[in-house]
Amino acid sequence: MQLRQQQWKGSAPMKKLRIISGVILPVINWLLWPAVMGIVAQAQPLQDLALIQRVYDPDGRYFPDPIVVQSGVPVRLNITTIQREHQNRVSIDPFFITSEPVVPGKVRAAVFTPEPPGEYTILNLGHGFTGTLFVMETAEEVAQKRREQGFQEFSLLYGTESLYPQEIFVQRNVPLKLYNIGLREDHTVSFEPFLETAKTITANDVTIVEFVPNRLGDFTIHDQTYDITARLVVVPGPAACDFNNDNECNQSDLDLIYGAGNLANGVPVSPATANFDLNADEIIDTVDLDEWLSEAATENGFASSYLKGDVTLDGTVDAADLNELALNWRASGAVWSTGDFTGEGIIDAKDLNHLAINWRQSIPMATQTVPEPSSFVLLATILLVGFARCRTSFERVQPIGVCCL
Ligand SMILES: [Ca+2]
Ligand SMILES: [Ca+2]
Ligand SMILES: [Ca+2]
Ligand SMILES: [Ca+2]
């Protein structure tokens, strides 16, 4: 048996097979030009992304870093580099390693299926600098991980005939950092409607374009120099009221709106404040404040908007809220959490008035069930009994059921 195996391994057909598997297949698997990979692109879904490698000036690093992908879904990573070096090979162990240096002006596409979930190292062989690839279990985890650092980041490579990748999916209201590079030439590129003026994307260097994609839809990144385009698809991200991307809508988010300026007067939107413009009218004012109170209440399970005066955002205007307002009375630089409900940054009689109007009011929970007719009659009876027992204290404006039951 041992002899037969040796003869079989050394046979001519087997030698050919070993040549194919040892030489040709690794080339196909690990490193292919984009034109060739068009065949692979037909197999959907595909996570099509770009990676820029900067070897130095001032230091070696990858753009973006980290890259976040979903486990089990094929990835095509379009790689280019800034400086020409003989040691520009890239590896993401155990998924791929480039067999030749990645050179400036060229795109090399590495295709692999990342699994299992985990953290992997993107390594420049020779210079030793690294980046990180996170492989997540689900699409939701990918979205969460991509915004964990407070922004989302992607790279876009500009050739003369195509952009790499041709589609970028971004989350609404999460600040976007787009790392752009002209492979051989400068490119003039528009990012409408998010940026009013076109940008110059420099050849062989990283040009960072930043904005908040604050509206859903399918938009076009237009390379005016070569009249070629890529799609920018804005998909739902975290709740619009969650400005700091921690999956909660609370005082920390609401206070951030006040940083835009005097909300009572209204402030024109800037790229840095676009996510505060909740009604998309290009002005940040008390309308957006009201919109936040409504959206956040819904997000937090209430059936109606938070009330002016509810500093603590627990759904009730009471002594805890009054206490915060009193502690900061007449203070300037005020925000919601210190008692400014009117948005001009000062706590005064107008804020106290809002609190007084809503004093002891609560908003209902969305899950609160409407009583059945029979139980409603029973409840009414109990309340009437309660009213009879405590009407002497009714002037203290306590609701009957709370006061006596
Ligand atoms: Ca938040
Ligand atoms: Ca607005
Ligand atoms: Ca409260
Ligand atoms: Ca005020």
C-alpha cells in the first residue's frame, strides 16, 4: 500500500495537479486584478471595500482602520498603496496574502470569505505596521461596530475608468470619514447633496472628505474629471435622536443640540451639526428640540412626546426636575439637563413657566393598555370612592388615584 501511494504521488498526472494547486490556484485565490474579479462579483452578496496602505509620511498605517465585515459573506478588498516600496505585500492571516508588492497607481483585489467571527491583523510584510479586521456574526453587529468609534469610515479609489468600490453603504446620522485617493491623477468630485462644493481628490495621497449623511436614499459620488460615478447608499443607522451613537436617547444627546448655538434664534446648519437638524430645514432651532423630544420619547417606549420641564426625561414633571432648575437658576450656558427648555442658554422665568404648566404631568407608556369597559367601570368606582375619602386634600392637586390609593 505504501509503495502504491508513493508511485501515485510521483505519477505524471499528479505532478501536473500539484503544479496547478501549488502555483496557479494560490494566484487565483489570493491576488487578482479587479477586471478578473468581475467574475467573482457576480456571486452575491459581496462585501466590496477598499483599503489604502500608507507606508510612511509620517508613519505606516491603513485606511480605514479598522475594517469591519460580516462572517461568512465573501469580501473583495480593493487594495492600493501610496509609496513605492519593494516590501509592500499585505497579509490578513489566515485569509490571504498578496504574492507581489502592492504598487502605487494600481488596484489589487483580494477575495476571501472571512470566518469565523473574531479580530484579525492586517499586516504589512516588511515594514511591520498593522491594521485590524473585525469579523462580526451578524449585519447588526457590523453596523454597531462600524459606528463604535463615533464615526464610520471607508476608502474610495479613483481610477480613470472606474471607482473602487462602486457602492458604499453608510448609516444615516453617523459622521462619515471617506478616505479618497486618485490612483494616477487628481480628480474633481462632487458629493451632493451632502457637500455644496466639489472636492479635489489628490493623486497618490489620502484626501479625507467628512460629512454627516443625514438623509436616507441612493446618492451619487460623481467624478467630474472622468465622468464616472459610485453609489452612496444611506441606510437607517441608529435612532436619529441618538447623537453620540451609544444606542440610547437621553440627556447626553439632547444637550449636544445646545452646542449648535442659540436655538431660540435658530442657527444655520454646518457639516458638523447636520445630524441635529431633525426636520431637515437647514436650521437648528427649537423645532428640532421638539422633534427630538418626540422621537426620543417614542424610542424610549412612551406614547407621546416628552414634556417641557421634564429635565430628567423620566416621563414625569416633578420635584426632581424643579430641583435641577432651581439649582441652576439664572445660569448662562444652560442646556436641557440644567433646566433650559427654551433653547437660548439661560434659565429664567420662561423655563419655570414651562415647568409650571406641566407640573405633575406624566406621559403614558406606549405599551399601556386601554382598560376593558368592565374594568374601566371598576376603576372609576374605585376612584370615586377614593375621591370621597380624600377630597379634603384635593386642593393639593394630587391626582385622586395617587393621593389615596
Ligand atoms: Ca445617545
Ligand atoms: Ca431644523
Ligand atoms: Ca422628570
Ligand atoms: Ca431658557
